[in-house]
Amino acid sequence: MAGDLALYIHWPFCVSKCPYCDFNSHVRESIDQQAWREALLADLAYEAALLPDRRLTSIFFGGGTPSLMDPATAEALISAARRHWPAADDIEITLEANPSSVEAARFADLASAGINRVSLGLQSLDDAALRFLGRAHSASEGLAALDVAQANFDRVTFDLIYALPGQSAVDWQTMLTRALALGTGHLSLYQLTIEPGTRFAAMHAAGKLEPTDADTAADLYEMTGAITAEAGLPLYEISNHARSGQESRHNLTYWRYGDYAGIGPGAHGRRLGARTVRHKKPENFLSGLSRNGHGIVEEAPLSPIESADEALVMGLRLAEGIVPHDIANRFGLDRLLDERAVARLVASGHLTKSGERLRTTPAGRLLLDHILGQIADPQPPSAVMRSA
């Protein structure tokens, strides 16, 4: 067995485009479910032929809005993946869903198709905030969908967005406390960011939207970590909180720098020492698949230095941190970090070292990009490569 593998499947379609969203999502008047089922199965078969002798540990249906997918399509893709690869006994199969009543009505069929974990995009428990975020559902509709999800799936998580303009610490504390009482074992809690190319970015440029200032956002972040830890769902990644054993196994593959295959429009993958990117526009993906037998628009090998840097970036997002020596050994490097910079950041309270393990502190997580720039080894790549 050549190692474990995660599978990401991108469903690119949405009912509408949210003003904060920079994901690869598209609105279409009609969707040919059968044609898309066949296309995704073909793209999956291409990846599977390149990756024999792997054990499949997770499947993640992302989007877009995968809960708009015909459950028969999900079932066909899960069945095909299981034929291509032996599956772990505890394989995690997640589907992202919007909490509309129409989509909640599909939850029982999606569970029958093999989905065993659902990620629900509640985004807020407040109707005014939902309107601001451009969401099509109300707070009551979202909570009703959560009830349906919890009745149909073994594991349920949901997203909330906070640090909205004008949102006070008391507002967020009240909402978060309410969210923690809803009984899920996992929460994804994201601060609102203004992403280039979104409607919010245009509003900000026009002076019609002022994001929460950095100091207030930092205070809200620290409060979030304290409240979730007290409730038994501590932070395990910068924006993700879970009870022990309820962490997202699929996303842990990303953050621990494991291999994953990505299929569908715009999907990214990392396998066989290379990164892959599929065509983003659905129509271009279909034409590329027809021409080439796959939807890849870009495939590039990762050098040892690139791989080690990515593993460092991903690993320090996790509360468990990294063992720098293990990453250096994995990619054949003599060293990974500037140890003097690490020592300074340990002394300043931004990093901690326990034996070989290096972690960010709560203060460090607020400055992660800065920390990564500080601790990267200053030697040029040619000086750190181990000779064969």
C-alpha cells in the first residue's frame, strides 16, 4: 500500500453568489445532472489510474453547493471511489450543504447515498446578519435544517461568520454561546474578510463597507478561543473547533500535508509530488475533459523546498503544531527553520517548543503570516539541500 489518500470533489453550482464569496461557484439556469455525473466519474477515473494501491480515508464534496447535487450522483461517485481504492473502515464522507428547506429535504437521500458527515453553511443565527451576507435562508430555516441534518447524519458541523461591521463583543458572545448549545461536535468560525473580486470588495472600494478594525477582530478571535475551549470544543486549527475525535479528518489531511486528489471544476489536488488545478469554469472543464480525458489545466511538480515550506505553513495552523526535523527529513533537507528567529519568537510568547514540537501560541496565531516570514530558513535552497 503506497499510502493514504483523500479525495476532494467540487460541485461548482450555486443558486446565487454571496457577496463575500471568492470560491469557484457559478449560477446556471439549468444543470444536466446526468452529464455532470458522467463527467465527474471520468475525471475521477483519470486520477485513480495514476494512484493505485492507495487507501481512501476521506471524501469531501465541496462547492459551490453540493447539496444541490442529485443524491444519485453522490452515490455513483462514492461507489466508484470505493471501487478504485480500498476504503478505511472509518472513512469520512462529508458534503457541504446550504440550510434551505429544499436542500434539507434531500438529507435523508444523501445519507442513504453514503454521506456520513455534513457541513452546514448557517453563517449566522441572526436574520439581519444573514441579509447582510446575502444568504437566502432565515435563521429559523437554518436551525430547522440543522435539526434535519442531526437526525440523518452521524456527524454534523456548521459554519458561522463573525467580526461583521458593527457586531459587538456581546453580540458575538451571545451567538457563539447559543451555537455551542446546539449539540454539534464541530464548528468552523471565520472572521469576515474582504476578498478581491467579490461584491464586498467593490463596496469597500466605494466607501460603502468598512470592515471591523484589526484590534477589535483580534479581541473577538481570542474571546472565541476561550469560549469554545470552556465548552469542550477547543481550537484545533486557526478557524476550526471540535470535541476530541470530531476533527475533520479530510481537512487534517491538508494541514498535515498528506496526499489528496481533486476532481471537478476548479478543484486543487496534491499527489505524486505535484500540485494540480482543474479548469474553473464549468464549460471549460467539460471541454477539457472531452479533449484530454481529464479536467486539469495546470500540473506542476513541487520541489523539496516548496513542499517543506507548504508543510510548514499548513502545520503551524494546527494547535498540535509541527516537528520541524520530521518535515526536513521527509523532503531531504538539512534544516527547515532559522533557529535564532524561532528562539526570539519563543521568548516573545508567539511560539512554544516542547521537545522537538513547535507550536504557535494564541498570540502567535494572530500573527501567523508574520511569524512564517520570520522563521523561514534564510539560506538559499542550494545550501540546504542534502547531497544524495
